[in-house]
Amino acid sequence: MSSLTIAGLIFGLMLLLMAVRVPIAIAMFGAGCFGYIYQVGLPPFFNSLNSQAFARFASYDLSVIPLF
């Protein structure tokens, strides 16, 4: 499959999820996850998801918010 075909299918999946009243953030996350898994595979996806989650919560800028 060409890259353009895959992008069109993922975009269609996102629109389909929105049409069945899935929240937009979840529809975009699901479509993005599907595309990433299709391109690189499942183990790199889980590794990326794990490291990104840690990076978001380990930020000093966000860690001082509870002090206020």
C-alpha cells in the first residue's frame, strides 16, 4: 500500500470514530496509534508510549503546579 492510501484509511477511521460519537481526542489518539503500529510495529509503539508518558510527567515546569 502506498503512504497516501494508508493516510486516507487512517483519516477515514478517525472520521468514522467521530461519526459514532467517540470523543475527538480518543478518535485522534486511536487513529494515530493504529498508524504508528502499522508503520513500526507493536513493541516500538509500547516503548514510545512508555517513554512519552514518563517525559510528560517528569517535566519540572509541570511539577510545580501542585505547589500553587
